[in-house]
Amino acid sequence: MEFKPPLNIDYDKENAQEILHKIMTAIEQTEDFNVLHNYDEELKAKKSEQKDSGN
């Protein structure tokens, strides 16, 4: 288990999107951390091609 430093969130000055981005980055859940993103996109494209060709 890894403990990270507390986030500096200014609830009065930051909007919900900025706060969410900070949280998602801190817990490593943004696209930057998705090592399988390209694979997922290729798989979607392949399925879409198969669906379009009637397979």
C-alpha cells in the first residue's frame, strides 16, 4: 500500500472539474496512466469493423 501526500484543494477557488482532475490524477485514474488505452481502442475498432461487415 502506498500513502501519498494530501492534496491541496481550494474548494472556494477551484471548480468541480479541476478538483476531480486533481483527484483522478492523484489516484492514477486518468488517461495518462491507462497503459492499455491503445489496445482498447484497437479492439473497439476491430469489433466495429466486424459489426459493419456483418460478421
